[in-house]
Amino acid sequence: MLVLGISSDDKGTQLEALVHTELESQGYVEVYSNVVGSGGNELDVTAKRKFAVIGTDHVTPVVCEAKAYRDPVDLPTWQKFLGKLFIQRSETPATIGILVALSGVNGNVRGSYESLRKKDGSLFVFDGRNLLDRAREAGAIASEDKVSQAVQEQFRRGVSGVEPAYYGGGYFWIVRWNDEDYSVVNAHGSRLPAQEVENLRKALEGSVSGKLLATDEARAQAEARHNIKVGLIGRLLQGGTVTLGDSPEEDQREAFASLADEPYSYIEDGKLSLVPANELDALGVARFFTSLFESAISVERLAFMTGRHHDPYVRRLIDTLPKQQAGFTLDEDDRLSLQAVAPLFPSVWAVLAQPIQLITTHRISEPGLTDEVTLISDRNTFWDEIIKVVRQDFMNVFLRGFLYDHLGVADLDEVIEVKVKSKSGVVGTMKTKTRTAIRQLSEELVGEAGTRHALIRMLPTVAEPWEDSHPDPIPFEIAINGGTASATAAAVSSDTAPLADA
């Protein structure tokens, strides 16, 4: 475990504060730091343990030395600590002695301690692992495995290692991306606000080698790497080939290696290929779509949709729906509607590739509960989720122009009926029917932000989109590279699935 600090003195002060807190949490009283005893005996931390003995308070003094050294404590430091303890025991023989050595002790000290410990039960040596175990027991810090998993899910990037750290009364984790770059997250592996990272910067730079990547920098790097990976997937979907020789840059090599490890792709004769959709099992096709949305992606990377190259994979995902959703099924009409709609809206893929908790939880916990009423309820839940993300993709300012110009999506008609019921009957019924359309703006109406497509609430008398005329699509390259809002990255969150404004 690391104790951070701007300087060696600061690190020592931080460890003393941690020991101070630990002693108080275990019931010790009169805990003080930097105490000067008789004869100028300087002690890092002192405390007292009080307990009742047949109505009388018994007090046991504690003296503690805290060493935040990078290397294990050596024999001279150990002997100095023993000297301080023996001075205190000359006044109070029952004094407990504690050495907290953050990086442990060397072999000579360990041998001396074990020998003395046989006769002295009031002598203790603790290291960083003991402090870390205490913090885990108290719920102050998560385990290394959970933190590694949480970091990879948030940053969508493999980590080379994580190390616990302490500073200013709180625990953190140092996340190593490689030999040079690192980031810092909180005790449970979540991102820290930018200002908090900046507050830690000096202490980190004084304690950790390498370059600190703030949250935004780490996220930007993750998004850049992910965009390269999705670009390779798009090239493969469109019939292109990818070989390791095509990827001279480190980020490209990393993306190539990442794809090579995926269940939906394989390497043969140095060439990367996608497994055909009909050969993927439920896990493989789900992974294909979840990997697309592990980080923010630019609309440019969705170019493969214009040729409908992804359709076989979407159909395969729908075919595996019962396995993805714990046995849930659709009737034939619903399945055909889903097959028609799903290829048009990226967020639908993300929903289909993940368990929908309101459906899967009760099906897993109560597998016998599969009656028709439950199935109807689950189907309503399913369509609620699909409709929600279709609406979000349709309204996404960075995606709607792509949907309109290159996929032909023009309108959403929505009919809603709400019945208010009292204990005795229906109070009233409210109905709405709305039609929202995406339409291309004329050049003079394009705003300063460059948005070329607007959402319009259509009147009931307006012709249907197939009955109306439409302007020529804005060329894909112009929409992406022409400095318009369409060029801005759109993101699919792995937690919430829908494409969100970037």
C-alpha cells in the first residue's frame, strides 16, 4: 500500500494520521501524535487503553512508531524504536509497543521481532497489508479484483495493475495503464471529479512515478482507442481485410490485439476476420454488440450501417433473444417488427445484448413462473425498453441526420392512452397522438452550431413521409467532416444503453 505525500515528511504525517484514526476506531483514548516524552523521547503516536477491572479503571499506555518508508525497516531503525519503548517501560512496564512499517521489515528485524515476541506479548509489528485488511473489513476500500473490474468497465481499457493508496483521510487506487501512464480512482474504483484529482496531483507526483492522466485525459485516450477498434470492425463488416502489418501505430496494434481476443473474430495467416453471424452463439453475438458500445464512438464509425452490413448480426442477436433474456420470447409478429426496426437504431442493439433486469431477475429466481400473464407483462416491459431507446436515438442531435439522410428514418408516430382509476372505477381517459419528424434544414436555416436537421412536430394533415418529397441526402463525408454537429461523437453508455449527446 502507498501512503501519498508531497514530501517524505508529508508521507510520515499521513501515516501517523492513519494510525491515529485506526487506534481511535478500535477504542483507544487520549490518542496523540508527535509526543515528546521524558528525556526528549519523541514518539509518533501515543494512546491509552482503558478497561474496567472489578469497578476500577485499568489503563494501559501505547506507544507507536509509524514508518512510511519505501523499503522495509532495517535493524538500526528497529533498535531505535525498541530504545524508545524501553524508556517508556522504565516508567510504565505494561506499555504496549507498536511499530507500523508500511513496507514491512527486513529479515534481520523479522528474526529479532519473533525472538522478542516469544517473551513479550505486548510488542507488535504491522505493515501496509494489515492496515489494508482493516480498511476492507470496515468497508472503506474495495478488493483489488473488484476495482480492476470497475476500472475496466468505466474506462474500457485494460489495466496493467492497481495499487491501494492513502492520503488526507481517504483511500484511493492508483491505476497503472502501462509503464509510463497512470490514473487515480476512489476507494471503490469509481472516477474522481477533476478537481479532486487536481487536489491530489502534488501528492501523487511526489509518490508515484510516471505521468498522471486526469479523468478526462484517460477517458479521451479510451475513446480514441475504442474508435480505432470500431473502425476495424466496420472495415471487416464491409468486406475489407485487416492484418497486423496494416497497424504500425501502437494504438492500432492494441486495437488489433483486442479484436483478436474477441469471441466474434479470429486470425488466420496473420489476417483478422469476423466469425460469420450464423456461426456465433448467444454469448458471441452479444459480445459483438456490447464491444461496439464500450466507449463513446463517432457517427463516422457507423458508416457500415449505410450498406446494412450489420443486419445478419442483428438478426442473429434477435434469434438468441431467449438465451439473452432468460427464456423470454416474442410472438411472430413482434419478432418481425423487431427485425425491421432494430438495424436502424444502434441503442437497440445494446439493449438486446444485455439482460433486461425487470425481465430476467424473476425468470431466473422463479423459473417455474412462465404463465401467459407473466409473459404479457414481460413483453410490455421489453417494448417499453425498446421504444425508450428508439426515441432517444431518433432525437439525438448528432445521430438524427444520419438516420434521416442515410437510413431513411423520417417520422415517429406515438399514441398514448392513460386511464385514471379510482377505487370505484375509471375516473377519466386521456389520449394523445403525436407525430415527430426529422427534416433537413435549408442552408439559410442552418444554425451557428452547424445542425442541419431539426425535429418538427407535424400536424395531422401533413402528408406521410412516403407521400412527400425529400431533399437529396447530405453526403456522408460532408456531414461527418464538414464541421457540423454531426461530426461530434455520439456515445452509448454501457450502463444506460441509449446513444447520448456527447
